Amino acid sequence: MTRATTVRAVLAAAVLLVSVFITLTMSPRLGLDLQGGTRMVLQAKDSATVEADRETTDRTLEVLRQRIDSLGVAEPVLTRSGEDRIIVELPDVQDPRQAAAVIGRTAQLSFHEVLGAAPPGTDTAPETGEKRLILPDEQGTRLDLGPVRLSGAGVKDATAFFEAQQAAGWTVKLDFHKDAGKDWTKLTGEAACHPAGDERRRVAIVLDEKVISSPQVDPPVGCQAGLPSGGTQITGSFTAKEARDLALLIKGGALPVPVEIVEQRTVGPTLGAAAIDASAQAALIGAAATALFITFVYRLFGALAAVALAAYGVISYAALVGLGVTLTLPGLAGFVLAIGMAVDANVLVFERAREECQDRPTRSLRSALTTGFQKAFSAVADSNITTLLAAGLLFFLGSGPVKGFGVTLAIGVIASMFSALVIARALTEIAAGSRFVSDYRGVNGIARPGSVRTWLTRKDPQLFRKPVQWLVISTVMVAVAVAGIVVRGVDLGVEFTGGRLVEYSTSRPVDVETARSTLADAGFGDAEITTAGDGDISVRTGKLDNDGEHALRTALATEGGETTKVRDELIGPSLGDELRRNALIALSVAVLVQLAYLAVRFRWTFAVGSVIAMVHDVIIVVGAFAWLGRPVDGIFLAALLTVIGYSVNDSVVVFDRVRELWAGNRKTSLATIARRAVLQTVPRTVNTGMGALFILVALAVLGGDSLADFALALLIGIVVGTWSSVFTAVPGALVLERTTTAPPPVPGKSSRRARAPRRDPLDNGARV
């Protein structure tokens, strides 16, 4: 065993030990879509006097944090997003009405002197003509209030308690700060100068422009003496809940600016548990099928790659847990999907090693394997970098669960490279040093060509004699997809259009027509009703607040019996427009970033060919969803950007081989070089695609409705991407080369230009 192999083995063992320790001692941080709860996105709105900047939003966040802590929610999460948005996550909160009512109120508490009863129709001061503050008290009497004498900022604490001795019922006790206490004493002292029973002897306590209490100052209190500065009590025939909510609002303080709920998602714990179980089953079955497949294809080395695959699972999971990444449903899907991607690097290496053994049958197995790792490194690096670019776009341009998917995908890519280039290499190099493994070609799995390579060698199909024909086929496929988009239209989810989508589970089966009729009678005639799988009912409406959702659920319960909310998504129209705009920006930036990267790494014509194939894949996937009537939402966007990464991966592998072959055969035509490159990389494409398909089929079948569309988009994307990387990207590059590159000089013609060495059009300085 060489020194380099020993270093890799020691490094792999150390990383695995740390990963196992983290896995056994730390628990994952589950998102609300996996553990159940409510997620809200609040947007601070500009007021007349306060601008909703970053500092104001931070102060608003702290006030909200105090209110939510007082609600008793276990482990709430509050974070600022951008300049004026706050993300609030409330685990185990299934009815967001109470939370929204508390955290969304401005709670502007103020104390006023009462100038007297206001006659009907009076709203201006007769002396100055200025606007007066006229508000009804608890009994409906209109009170003429003076300016604010004391604000809620002066309240140090607020407590709800039951006052039994004076028959006051539920009361809220206020404790003032020192300076505010002096203002309270002065205010009540001035009110005490008026006779008992006079309206001016009252002090009005106003919350959000509503008089919640306007007590008279007790007769024993002397003029200018006032009440003690320590505190006071608010009475008002409160119920226990009203008193506690009022105390909570006052104690939490006033929000610097009003806030609006622009997004709200509620997931029932049953859906979260089902999603975890389904994803775990899909991961186990898909990973097992992938491991069996690569073991069947590559024998012993395939089995060692399967061991490295298991190590990848442990390492990536430990990285997610150790970094404190919130594991969401799309993130879990990304974790499962990355298992299939982890196979790609091993397949690339093994196929290159097979080529070395086929070209030089007498060379040692260790030498062929080492050369395979060296020659495959360029393609492995480029393909993984393009996927990391897609993951980065998901993180920076996505939101919520899509952002989590980008993080999980990036961690998976890095872990897969470590698994293939360190763990799998150490295991296979140790095995290659065994005489038994080296001598028995049927055991090691790479000393003999595979069945796909053997068939291609025997048939030697002439693929690119007429590249335009392949482009015509791709154009027809795109035209069919565009027809679906035009004829059927794209069903944008509420995430992009705004509105509310609620999914219910009923104890009695309810068909769609009955549910539609029932909700129409209840005043929800514009609601779109569909089945959501397993007999669940999905309701999609326009603007609908939490009280409206409660009424809708109550109406549905008349037919379905006990009705449980499984999922609830509320997206404001402004946020829907923003998300739709960001989705288009994300796709555009993805195309431009991939184009720039490929233009640097390869020839510009190859970059354009890859981008044409990428756009081809995007249009076909969107068109397929249009024909199938499936929704296009944020999860679909994550799948679409992942398809872009897959498409570019395949193109990179093919063009990497074209660059390598052209460097050694400068006089051979590009069409011939491209044909050889495609035929040499087809085994890798087939084997890698099969590994990913096992995972995706398992997700589509076992993942339930929440993951079915995600898996379906990727299944279509991988199949179409495999086609386009060969029959769209390569023919496109060939056509561009023919139209932009001058023809070579005719042999036998003597000229100064003909004698000059011909520049390699693929040589941009990069070397394999």
C-alpha cells in the first residue's frame, strides 16, 4: 500500500469516526414541514412617522420575540429576512389564528386625559378647528380625549389576575418605570381636581385606538396628589383569555411599525411524520437498488463503491446535523437525491479504468485504476462545480424550503466528492493491490469491458453525419412542449400567484362535487376543490384570512365529519409577484452562469450548445407539467434548477472527452471526434442515469403527494437531459463550428497560410 493510499485511508477513517460520533450524539433540526407547526413571513409596513428600515425591523423582531415567548411556544424561531421581513416559525402550533392575532397587532398603548363627553357629530375643537380624538368608552359614550400623556413604552410589566375581593373579575395590573410612574401620578392628580361623577375625572386607557378602560379616579385621591407611581389596574369585564392576551400585548411592547402577514404555512404533524417515513423508505430502497446495480455492473469494485456510498450517507447526514441545517421536506428529498449523484464520480472513474484495461490489456490493475482517477478528475470537478452553482442559485434566489434544498444539495455534492475521491479510492486501491483481485478479471469488475461498451464497439454507429437531423427532432419535442404551455396553460401554485391553499383530512369520504356545493352554500363559491390523495380534500382560494379559513373548515365538517387541517399555505399577492419574478431571475441567472463557466472551461461553441440543451430541457419539463396539469410551485423550481445541473453535467462529461480526444488527434474532423467521445461516455451516462432513476422512482412511488411532483419533474428532466446532452448539445456545437470556423486549407495547395500550424479550436489552455 502506497503512502498516498495510507493517507487517504487514515483521512477517511477520521472523517467517518467524527461523522458517526455526531450522528449518535446530536439530533437533526427538523423544519416545520417535517415536525408540524406554523411558519409566517411578516413584512414591516411604512408608517407615517417611521420608515421600515433594517434597524426598525430588528426592533420589531425583538418585540415579537417577547410576545411569542409569552405564548409558551416551544423553541420558536425568529429571523430577519432582508430589510423589512421577519420569518416566524412556531412548532406544534396548528391553529395560527391566536398567534396571528397577538403577534400581528401593533399594540399602541396610550393614556389620555378626558376632556369631557363629546356631543354627537362633534369631531373638531371649536376654538382651533383642529381634529379631536373622539372614541367611545366601554358603554358606548363618546369621550373627547386630550393628547397622549403616557405611552405603553413606560409600562415595565403587565400581569393578568382574577380580583375576587372587589368583584372586579379578571384584571390587568400595570407596573410603571420610574419616570413613567411620575407621569401617571401627575395625570391622575389633574383628573382628581374635578368632582366625582364628572367625565373629566376619568383617565382613558387606549389600545390601538380603542378605549379598553376609562376608570374614574377614586374620591379619596386629592387634587394634584394623584395615584401612587408604582402602577395601576385595568378593569373592563374581561374574560380570562382577553385579560391574558391584553397583558401579553402590553408586556411585549408596541411594534415600531405595523406588520402584515405575507406568507403563512401550516403543516399537520401527521403529514410531517408521513413525509419522514416515506422519504426514509425511498432512501433505503433506492440506495439498496443503486448499490445492487453498481455491484452487478462493477463486481467487487462496485461493492466497494457501495460501501463508500453508505459512508457518504453518514458523512452528509452528520454535516447537516453538525452545521445546524434545518432539514425540510425538499431538503430531505435533496439528501435522498444526492445519493444517486454520489455514484456518478465512481462510475466516471471505473469507466476510464475499463478503457485503460481495454487499450492496454497487459498493464496492472493498480496502474489502470490510478490512470482512471487522474483522467476522470477533470470531468468530476466540472460536473460537480456546475451542480454547486445550481445549489448556490437555489440558496441565494430561493426562499423557505427551496433555500433549504439548495443547502442540502451543496452539502451532498461536497460529501459525494469526498466519498468518491478519498474513501472509494482508498478502498479500491487497497483491493487492487491484492494478487487475487488483480488476476481474476471477472472479480474486480473493471478489467473487462462492460456489455454497453462491447455493444457500441461492435456496432460503431455513425451518429453525427447529419447533425441538423438531431436538432430537428429536438425542435419538434420543444414545439410539443410549447403547445402544452399555450393550449393547457401553466398551473402556477399559490406560491407564485398569491392566495391560499388548504388541505383537509375528513373522517368521512367527501367527493369533490359535494364539497364544492357545500362550500358554495357557505359563501366560498370561488374556491377550487380537488382531491389531494388518500381521500383528502384540497381547497384553493384567493384572499382568505384565518377566520375565513376556520369558517371554511366548519362548513366542510358538515359533510365530512371530523375535519383536520393537514396543510395550509397563505401567500400574499405582493409576495406571489416577487416569488414569480425571482423564479424567472433564478432561471435566467442559471443559464448565464452556466454559459460563462462553460465558455471559460471549454470552447464558446460548446458552451452555447450546452445552454441550448439546457433551455431545451427546461421547456420540455415545463411543457410536460402543463400537459399533465400538475402545479408549478417552489418545489418544482427546485427540481427545475436541479435538472439544469444534471443537463450541464452530462454535457460537461461529453465535451471533456471531446477536448481530450482532440488534443491527441488534431487532424481528425470534429464530427468524428464528437462521435468517439459520445460512444466512449455512453456507458457512464447509462450507469449514472440508472443510479439516479432508482432513487427517483422510489421517491415517486413512496414519497407521497408532497414529493411525487418533485420526483416526476426530475425523472422527466433526467431522461430528457440524457438525450439532449448527446443529440442536442453536440449537434448544436457541430453546426456552430461549421458556420463560424474557417475551413482548413486544401492539401497540396502551397501558401503561407496553409503552411502555418492550424490552431486547435478546443485548446483554451486547459489540460486534462
